[in-house]
Amino acid sequence: MTDAAETTWLTVPDLVELTGESPSRIRRLIDDRHLLAARVDGVLKVPSVFLRDDAPVPELHGTAIVLADAGFSDAEALDWLLAEEDSLGTTPIAALRAGRKSEVRRVAQALA
């Protein structure tokens, strides 16, 4: 995983406690790409930066769809979102959190 040492990872039980949603709802958010998750040490985990105010970052869903349309697996999309992107000057998730959704999606579309 990209920047795994610098990323705080949340398990499904962590997300249940944080969001107040049921475990099945958390898994549905992952399945529907409102959140992206990876297996870390055999446990399904979500990077904490994918949440804002105890809910998925709204811009993440559409961006994950764009990446899937560009041929990225969920794991590849997660790696791309956490890795430094030269054309953005930061990580794509940081740019999304800063309100730069259109710019991030343009870069993602160019990867196709």
C-alpha cells in the first residue's frame, strides 16, 4: 500500500463506531465505492482520510467511479488516491478534501 506507514487505517468495527452505521451498511458503502478499502494484515480497512465529519468524503464516490471506468481496480484506485500526484502537487485525496474535485477527476480521466 502506498504511504501505508503514514496512513491511519480504520477497520469495519472502527467505522461502525465512528459513523453509527451498521456493519452491513459500511460494507455496502465499500461495495458501492463510497469508500475504498484494502486488506491490511488480512483485515479490511479504510484510510481515515476518506472520511470527513464521520462520513465518507462526498467527492470520493464519483472519483472512484471515474477511476474504475479508466480500468483501475479498487486497490489501484486506493493506491492512486493516497500517492503523491505531481500534476496536483499533493495526493489526490488531499486535493479532493480541499475542494479540487474537477481537477482531480480530469487527471483521473487522463489516466485511461
